Amino acid sequence: MSKAPKAAAMLAGSELAGSELASTGAGAGVVGVGVDAVDVPRFRRILERRPGFAARFFTDVEQADSRRSDDPTESLAARFAAKEAVMKALGTGLGGFALTDVEVRRAGGEGPTRGAPSVVLHGAAAALAERRQAGTIHLSLTHTTEVAIAFVVAERSVPCSLS
């Protein structure tokens, strides 16, 4: 019997190297789609056997945020899936850039978007997104005690035209 997935967050936009880029108007479209799933019990064993794993593959912000979760391992597993899904959406596989170049953050504040995930791209990931004209990365995460899943849509950015 499977458990119903606990929604970690709803669909949310992202930041490219710290700046928000809208993707609207003529020429807008999907650059790529990525999905990834992580086996949570297996991921838990990796974290237990390799104490430096989290520091190697997750930013300080991601590690701190995961410690605020009911189960930090489930949170990190979902973020790991997100990193791989972003790679797929940008058209590269594992190793296309450092996993820490993809940072998953949760929205603060109040209201319906509180806790929603977003992606901040750094370094080689940001450069690749710019080359692919992917100005917005939409991210959805979900996890159970058994599996963490991330779904990513990279959307084309279109320069604004002023009239």
C-alpha cells in the first residue's frame, strides 16, 4: 500500500543568478522539461555512510533550510532530485555543472506561496541557462518517506520590447 505524497511545495518560478526574468510575449516557450526521483531510504543510507556528502552537494542555505524540516533527509532528497531535473531541463546530464550551482530555496513570508520552492542558478548552471535563453525555471517538489520527486520546466526568456 502506498502513502499519498505529502506536497513539499507548489509550482513556483525561479531566479537566474539573482535576478528575476519574466517569460511572456511572442517567442516565449518551453526550453526543456526535467523530472527526477530519488529513493529516500537509499539517500538516507548515503548520508549516514558519507558525512561530507551534504556539504559537497548542497549549499549552506539548502542545508540550513533542510534542518528546519520534519525530516531533513526527505528535504535533501527532494532538493537532489530538483538539481538533476534542472540539469535535464537545460539539456545536460549529471556532471554538466556542479550540483551546488543549482540552489533550491523556499519562499518565506505569508500566504499561499509561503514555503514554495524556487531555483537560484549560479556559475556554470546560470551560464548554460543564459545560453539556452531559459530565464525562468518552474519547480514542483513532492516526497513521501519512500521517494522524492522533482518536476522542472525551463521557460524561454524573451527581451521586452517597449513601444
